Amino acid sequence: MGEAGGTVTATTGPRVRLLLGGALLVLVALVAGVLLGRVTAPTAGGPVPSNTSAEAGFSRDMQTHHTQAVEMSLLVRDRSDSDEIRLLALDMATAQMQQIGQMAAWLQLWGLPAAAPEPSMTWMTRPALDGGSHESHDGTAEHSHVPGEPMPGLATPEQMQQLRDADGVEAERIFLELMIAHHQGGVEMAAAVIERSEHPVVLDLAGGMVRVQQSELDYMTELLEARR
């Protein structure tokens, strides 16, 4: 009995410490993001967005979208022994948590509530600034997004449970499959707000999301192919 208990402690102790260390870094990133948002938003110029603007809708919905990505990243980091997967997951978790903090700070500084006055994704169903319609990755028009329905690329509760139940290479494979779809949805949302906003701070963050997540998509595709 004592030996068994000692074995459990020896194997789970380092994993718990690593998980807590990752969670602490993510928390620090959130605080840094809030501070960055408070510093940049007031000096970025542009009118204050309305409560139903694309900028406000994007800020709220992308926080929700990012939150799931952070959860998936922390889950796989605790279930993988691969240095490249663990590093990628930590980079994603800290970067997206910082952006969550920025967008939360924007809403506060704009005097807007964190809760939306209309169903999620409503802003993506409205025309772009040029009067045209945004098209998703599969070539369908933006109006395929039904307000209140799941955001592009969001994993289902069943898929999240599959990730929680998996370990090792299986967990890595599930994570990569889910995160590739998640990033594709995130790029779609960021591209949509770029077409609907002239606010400098929003355009800057959304443009950065497109560039970084597209690069990560290419990398994750390579990692997934190596695990098939």
C-alpha cells in the first residue's frame, strides 16, 4: 500500500507542479493583457464603439472563443510528454489569455458591459464596411452564421470530454485536430471584424491574430501529420 502511494506521488507530483506553473503564467498573461488594453485603447484614436458594434461583438465573442483555446492548451499540456506540443500549448495559452485581458479592458474603457445585448455572432451577419459580405473558409456567405449558434471552430462539449479522457499521443492528436478547426474559426472571426471596423486598436489586434494563427495552423498541420 505504501509503495503504491509513493509511486502515485512520484509520478503525479511533477505533473501537478508543471500544470500549476502553466496556470500561473496564464494568469500573469491575463493581467498583462488588461494593463496593455488600458494603456493602448485610450490613445489609439477612433470613435468609441457602440454596444452593438462589430468591435464590441468581436471583443466579447473572441474572449469566449479564446477561453476554450486556453482550456484545451492547458489540458494537453498536462497530458503530453512532447516538448514541442507542451511549448506550443503554453505559447497559445499565454498569448490568447493576454488578448482576453486586452479585449476585456477595451469594453471597460468604452463604457460597455461585458454581457452582449444580442445573441453571439450577430455582428458577423451584418454587412462589411464596403457593403459586401464576408465569406467563410468553405466559400459560403457570412449569413451562414446564425446569431446565437456556436462560433466558428468551437469544439463541442463531447469533443472537449474526449480531450479530457485522452492521454499521450492520443491526446495530442485530438488537441491538434480540435485546435486546427478552432484556429480556422478564429481567423475567420478576425478577418470578419477587419472588414467591419476602422478602429486602429481593433484592426491591429485582429490583424495580428490572423498572422499568428495562420502560422500556427501550418505548424499544427505538420505536427498532426507526424502523429497519424
